[in-house]
Amino acid sequence: MGATTGAVWGRAEQQDFRSRVRGTLLGGAVGDALGGPADALALDEIRSAYGGEGLLDLAFGHGGRGTVTHHTQLTLFTVDGLIRAQVRRDTGAWHPPTDLHRAYLRWAATQRDWGPDERRKDDGWLAREEWLYARRDPTRALLIGLGDDTMGTLETPKNPGELGPEAVARSAPFGLLVGWEPQLVIQLAVECAAQTHGHPIAYLSAGAYAVIMHALARGESLDGAVQRALALLAARPGHQPVSDALQHALGAVRQGLPGPARVEELAGDGTADGLLAASVYCALVGEDVRHGLCLAVNQSGPSAAAGALTGGLLGALHGETALPPAWLAELEGRPTILELADDFAMEMTQGPALHGPAGSSPGWLARYPR
């Protein structure tokens, strides 16, 4: 698997890209935190708990307000794995799905261990962040898929019957590989999704989400990004349910005022394709980030995944300054998320200066060991 090398980045381009990276990761985390307390609730239960209009602000969950779920945890390890893959590229032993699998196994260790193991020097800095050692309702598919060292592949996927949205919800960072061709972005996202979610609907939804994010990170419109994803999906076996769901989302935009009933219709029974469609719809019709996120989480399906997907889209589309400051102030792990986002942006724009033929930064290689 190869990738194109990006052009020389100007200062304004670097700043715009960093804002979109920060927006993607913070937006996904904020949406995850907003939806988390409603994750197991039907719409009438959400309204009973939070008022007639539903959940409109961060609520108490997992011991506090603004806490994230496994969706954000795994998204951060996706970013870590992508940086590590870029760093390892210098060695000639370059296979990004393997680097991502190693990153996901580091996440799996956080779900078993009490805290960081200082003896594992090759884990890098993210795996030493103690706040990540919290079990936030990971699904059985995630724990089984990453329960041993065997990596699922498209030929022999893990959990081949799994339709859930968890692999989609960790796939936003693939779209931030703006120097890559879209065909390679979708391929990598699909291969990495199959490590835990082996049904075509699940892994193709992850690929479609990554390609949509990729177009947004390059400055395209959301409608145009979805059209790009549809074009790339068309060549892949088993794409029809995912393509139909995206077409349904685009069509729903023209069908009256947005509301929970429309979101629930698109989300269906909470499968990956339904959640992808619902999040695209909420991002398209939301008057602003807050409105789009509230629309996404106030429904009977997986609210945290819907919030994470919608937040990633809106953050990539508008950048970090569009996100609600009050929610960011309470967001769990915000300093870590910002540090990782800025590291990713630096790697993508200045990687050769950090670990190229002309020399390398020992500090960088300590953070992201080869």
C-alpha cells in the first residue's frame, strides 16, 4: 500500500489543516460525551430524564460531566497508530494495517490493566495517559476482535456477522490523511475496520465515513464529500446497503423540518450504515454544531456513536472554533486530545524533518517509537 506525498505546506494551509484536525478529534469527542449518558435510553426515556426537548447539554455519566466512551478512546489510538505508521515508513517495513492493529491492542490493554506499564517502553506516550485506563462500555465485538494478537483481515475478518457502528466511530482519523489518494484512504479504513467488524456493511460504512472526512479535510462541501464516497463505494462488493443509506440521508434533507423521527428512521436498528446515514443527515441539516449534535443524540439508537460521527463531520467541516466552548471546557481528556491532534498535524506537514534522511528528532521517536 502506498500513498502520495503532499506538496510543500504554506503557513496558512498548515493552520487550516491543524484547525480541521483539532475540530475532527474534539468534535467527535464532544459528540461522544454528549450522547454517552443517553446511549441505552429510548427517546421517551431521554425526554423523561432530561426534559421535553431531550438532551441539550452535557450530562452526568461515567462519574462526571463531559466523560467520553470507548469511541473516543479508540479514535485516539487510531491517530497514534497512524503517526507510528508514518514514522515506521522510514524503516522500509511499512504496513499501516499492522501498525493500526498494534495501536488497537494497546487500547485493549487499557481495558485489562489497572494503569500504564512503565516496562513497556515501546508503547509511546498515549498509552501512558492514565485517564484512558477506564472501561467505558466497550462492546463484545471490540473485546473479542482485539482479544488476541491475531489480526483480522478482509480475507479472514474478525466477527464476520457484526453490523455495529463501533468501527465507523473510530475511523475519522483515516480521513485526515490528506496527502493520500481517496482510494487508499477507503482501503486502509476498510482493512482496519475488519479487525473487529467483519461484515461488509460495517467495514464499508467505516470506509465511506473515512472518505467523507477526507474530502472535508481537503475543504470540500459535505454534499460533495458524500458524492465522492458513493462513487468509490460503487466498485466494492456488498456496497448497496451502505450506498442506499447515504442516498437516503441526502434525500431526507429535502423532506421537511429535521426532528427525532427523521433521525430514528435513518438510524434504523443502530447498524453501521444507519448510524452513518443519520450522522450525515444531522451534519447537513444542523443550524450549527450544537444543533446538529443535539439532533444526533436525541434518538433511540446508539446516541454516543451518533454524536461522535456527527461531531467528527462538523469539526472537520468548520474547524475547532465552531465547537461550543462551554462543552470543550468540560470535555474529559481535552489536553491529551489537543496534544495528539497537534502531533498528527505536525507529522503530516513536517514529518520528513522529524524523522527523515536528513536527521531525526530523538524526542519524537521517543513519543512514537518505530
